[in-house]
Amino acid sequence: MIGIYLSGTGNTKHCITRLLELIEPGAKAFPIEAEETVARIKENDNIVLAYPTQFSNVPFMVRDFINRNSELWAGKKIFCMTTMGAFSGDGAGCSARILRKHGAEIIGGMHIRMPDAVCDNKMLKKSIEENKRIVREADEKIEKTARLIIEKGQFPQDGLSGFSRVVGLLGQRLWFYGKTTDYSDKLKISDSCIACGLCVKNCPMANLSIADGKAVSSGKCAMCYRCISHCPEKSITLLGKKVYEQCRYERYAADSKMIE
């Protein structure tokens, strides 16, 4: 078993890594943007696919990867895991439906609430203690799920039902579908940018570069919030106009052993 994931602020990376180490110690998870990922998928029949839900949908980067590599999925057994700030609906089901079209067998789905990654919207912010509680509850759910898989071979089915699909569609996706139909060109970089290059290094899409002493976007943003959460000058925004809190998993780890 291997894991494949998209993670911006560390939430999804933590969840898939934790699940894999409990189910199959030594199993590894690979970021979707890594050069070796396609080869790893070819070598394994059992895969956990994990990503953050965006507006009750799969990030376009993940959909694009699945469709561009359509020949990879036939016969694969896939467990779809999605992290969410508050609401998902059928977050896992969205990728499951695409994967089934390419011949995959979906063995389960899992929705995990984690601290919200959108750090340029003040309404979504919570206290550090509340986010720590959310992480603890997420770990408890992961551990319970792992026990059911190991002891009974039972995989959760979050987001895979027809009812979940209706909830996801009416709850968010219908109203915000335009935000996830392609990569975003809405990334904004202010004059406070010091051209340190950290955003360039962290971007999973190679969307950013340095030109004339400032970071610039090429319009292929995956909306993962990785660059925004790492910028030392808080110079980058996407949905809002100001960074209120940089959201990285390490800030909310419930105890030191969770920080790796």
C-alpha cells in the first residue's frame, strides 16, 4: 500500500501519513507533484489518495493528475481520503467517481476535519487551542478507522453515497463550481515581497517565479495555500486581501510527538 497526496498547509500530509503508519508500518506517502509518483502508482495495487476539499470538490490539480494519467488506475484498489475545514458533502466521492471511470475499484472514503487552511479570511479563523482540539479529534478518528481496517477489513464510506452527492452539490459545489474548474489566476502578490524565493520552492505547480525583484504568478495556482502560509512577509493572498494567520499544521499539533 502507498499514499498519494496533495497537501498545502500540512493537514492532509499528516492525516495520510498517520493512517498509513497505523495500517501498514513502513508504507510511504508521496506528494502528487513528485517525479516518482507515477512510477510508484504503477508498482502498487492498493492506494490511498488524499487531498483537501475545495468548495466541496476535488482540487483541480488532483483531477488533472487523475485524468492525465488515466491508464494508471485500471484494477487499482483506492481509498479516497479528504480533509476539510468544516463541510465536505461528497468530497471523497468526487474523486471516486472519476477514478471509477478509469477502471479503479473504490474500497472506501474518509472525511477528516482539520484546521481551516484559508488564512486570508478572518471569519474562518479559530484559536490555537480550538485547532489543537480539532487535530486531536482527527487523530482519534484516524486511529479508530485504522483499527476497523486491520481487525475487520472495514473501510469507511464517507462521501460515497448518492445522498452525500446531493448534499455536496447543493451545499457548496453548485454555487462555487467555477472556482474549481481550472487552475486559478487570482493569486495576488503585494509590494512587500522581498523575493526570498520560498514560495517558488514550495509551490507544487511551479506556478511562481522571481522577476524584477518580486515573485510573480503564471496563473496556474492550485489554491493549496502553501505559498501564502510560508511567506515570511505575508505578501501573498488568494481569496482575501490580507493574511490574518498563517496556517500550518505544525502550529496546531496537539503534542510534540506529532510534529515531524
